[in-house]
Amino acid sequence: MVQEKAQEPTIAPGMDTHNALEAEATEIEKESGDTTEVTHLYLDRTPED
């Protein structure tokens, strides 16, 4: 008999608004150039659009 490992619920990528990938770079990362510029695009549409 194989025991199945219980799976924790997950959130789809992009749905987690407090994603760890959005964390600010540390001073050490900034000094070494180990950063990525991030731009957010939000579409604000009404039902008439």
C-alpha cells in the first residue's frame, strides 16, 4: 500500500499579491547588481470597454 503525501493548497502564480518575488532587494544585492527592475501594468476597464 502506497501512502499519498498530503498536499497543501497552493495559489496560482500571479494570484498571490504578496509574492516573495516582489520583495525589495537588499543593499548587498543592489551593490552587486543582483537586481531586476520590475514594471507593473494594470488594465482598468469598465464593462463598456
